[in-house]
Amino acid sequence: MQAVRHNSSPDAAQLAAQIKEWGRALGFSAVGISGVDLGDAEGALEAWLAAGYHGEMNYMARHGLKRARPAELVPGTLSVVSVRLDYWPEAHDAQHQLADPERAYVSRYALGRDYHKVLRNRLQKLADRIGDAIGEFGHRVFVDSAPVLEVALATRAGTGWRGKHTLLLDRNGGSTFFLGELFVDLALPADAPIAPHCGSCSACIDACPTGAIVAPYKVDARRCISYLTIELKGPIPEALRPQLGNRIYGCDDCQLVCPWNRFSRTTSEADFAPRNGLDSAALVELFAWSAEDFASRMAGSAINRIGHERWLRNIAVALGNAPTTPTVLAALQSRAADQSELVREHVGWALAQHAARRGGAGQDMEATT
């Protein structure tokens, strides 16, 4: 971003108020403004990386402390506009889906269109609106697409506080929203941060299926189901596979139990509505998708990023955790000789789980009866 000469110099406080008004008109549930000093977040970032909690997400370490230094990441940045966009859709009940081990659970944020595109386009419209009012100005739009400490910026912008699960929380909106940022070369007044309201509650920590929230405000990504099903490229650690249950893409458990999500809002954004029946699909149905099926049905979805191979890997684990039925066994047997070594290994593990439950006998027979 290069600093540029603006056509006019409006009162900073007035412009900040207008930016928030324009943002709300564009459908953002909250708009806040912060400065660029995240110095007090650097220590926690360094400690988290040193502990190896980022797992295979090497990009987290690659950019070093630029994540905590917006003005180094984008020279010329003077302020950051942080926004929230609600995503929880009208969908099949999440708890009901989780409770049925023969059905697939997909994190509610990924049921519809890829949020990156939706939120990025909306943020660009906000930038265009600012430009219409003041003339050309330096800016960059970020939506989970660069080394940005989104939650730290959002807390400083007064749009919520960091919960013990490390997600942003708001008293009137819970945590079921996306975050995005607009880095600008405008000196705008910063909003006041919000005091945390988690108190002694440990619901999210207690509910995590794999114990990934190793301490309040600290997540070991290597144990997090979202990491295991999305970021991890290789085999899922065997010791953690049973804890995945029927979760095949992401996990919402820490949000589902959070008391503040009683106040979360259902989105009105049509792009986030469930597609391809993913809010209530059966595991065997999704496991039968060919690579071509996956490519066509997941086009425009955040799920597309993991590819067909990891999609099958995740579902194989869920089928290993499902009840031992002829339908489940037949589905697994259909991919026992899959061309992917990764898929074959997870299918083999799943079949072994069913064999162990039945005393190791008759799995082939059961698959065809």
C-alpha cells in the first residue's frame, strides 16, 4: 500500500462514524477501528510458535512477528477497520447431526459458499465507499488470507473479546461470525476495547473432544479437529481418530456449549445457506462421491481446498467411528483398494475398528449380508 494524497481531509471522527454506518449498511454485524500497535501480543505469539502448537502450518512461523506488526506487513498502514459478518445458517440442528454417528458433521461455517469470497467482496465495497467520499487512499483488504492477528485487532477495535477457546466473543452475537480487516493509510480514532466476560466458565475447555484447548486462551492446533480435518495433509494421528466422531470438516463443539452463543444471530446471507445437503448428509452418501462429484459439488465452497483425497480420509475415520452395519462396512470395503495410500490406510484402520468390536470375525461377510 502506498500512501496517497486524498481529495479532501474530512474530520477523522466524522469519517470513522461514516465508515461504521456504511459497514452496517453493507450487512456487517459490527465495525470497529483500531490502531496498529499489537506489541503486547508478540510475546504470546512467539511462545505459541515455540511450543510447536501451529503443527504443519509453517506459514504461521514464516512471517514471524509481521503478524503482530500491521505497519510492517503493509507499509503506510495507520489504522485497521475490523468487521464481523454473521454466518450461522438456517440448517439441520447441529446437535442432532452430531448425535447421529451415521451422519456427517460439517462445521456450520462451511455449509455454503466460501466465506473468503463473500467477505472480501463486501470489504472491497466498503473501501470503494470510502474512496467515493474522500478520493483515492491506500488500503488492503484481508480475509484470513495473510499473516494478520485477526482476533487481536478485533479486540482492540472493540468488536468483542478473546474467549478461552481463542475465538472472538460478543455479548450480543456470541462467536458465530467471520472476521475481516481493511488496512488503511488514514489516521482514524480507535475504539475502546471491551472487557472480557468469560469469568470462571470453562465450558469450551471441557467440551473439546480432543483436549486441544490446553489452557485458557491457548489451543494446541495439533490436537484441534479443525486442524486435523482441514490443515493436516498426512495421516490423522491414530490416537485422536476416535475423538473425531462424525466430524468430517471442522468442529463447532466449543461454540455449541458457549453460553454467549445463546445470543448468536442466524445469518440473512443467502450465500451461507447449506448446499448439497451437507447439513444433514449421511456418511456413506458422501463417501461415494467420485473425484468429479467432489470437484463439481464443492466448487465455490471452502471445503474444496482439502481436495477429494483428504475428504475421503476424513470420512473414512468417521465411518470407523460409526455403528457396525452392513451399509457402513460395504462403503468402507468399496474403497479398501483405493488408489490413494492415504485413503487406504484410513479405510484399513476403520475396518479394523469394526473387526475389533465384533471380535475380529466376519467383517467381509457382514459387508455383503
